[in-house]
Amino acid sequence: MNATTDFERADAARRATMVAADAAALAAYLTEDLTWTHSSGRTDDRQAVLDTIADGAVRYLSLEATDVQVRTVGDAVIATGEVAGRVRKDGQERDLRNRFISVWRYEAGALRMMAWQSTGL
């Protein structure tokens, strides 16, 4: 088990499911007790994130992570970096560029995200 490699694979897959608007596939990468804090400061739980993807309220057109640093603490993986992409919300497309921190943990041998927080740049 290599936490950095595991994170890179899991996070790439998570971002791909979000761009594909595949909430069912995204669910596999999120813990039941997920906390997702948006750059606006609003916080959602797992179900709210999945509902937003499923109903198309927010449509991610692209998501790319860069400058990613990964640290491990016990069974937790903490990642920081930048995420850039394109999003459609309320009928408007816009670019996004944020700094983020995400916390992942191993559950039954798979890495799953338990927290996300981002800040606009």
C-alpha cells in the first residue's frame, strides 16, 4: 500500500466521476460522514454532494489537480494543492481555480474522501 499512489488514483477517479456527473460512481469515493466545504463557505454532507451531482445543479466540465502534496497520518491521507476547471451553475459557465485540502481514510482497503475544503484564488 502506497498512500501517494493510492491517493493519486482515487482522486483522479473521483474527479472523473464528477465530470461524468456519475453520482453512483462518486459515492464509492466518499465516506458516509463526508464534510464538503465549498469555497463559498457553505458546507454539505455526503448526500447533498451526491444530489448536486445527480440533479445537475452543478455540472463540472473539467477538473485538474496540480501542485499536490500528500502526507499520511496513521490511516489518513491529507492532500493539499490546487484544483482548476470549468463549471456550469445556474446556467452560467465559469472557470474555477482553488486551493484545497482534502482528507481521506482507508476503509476496507480502499481510500475514501472524508473532508474537502477549498478557497478561491
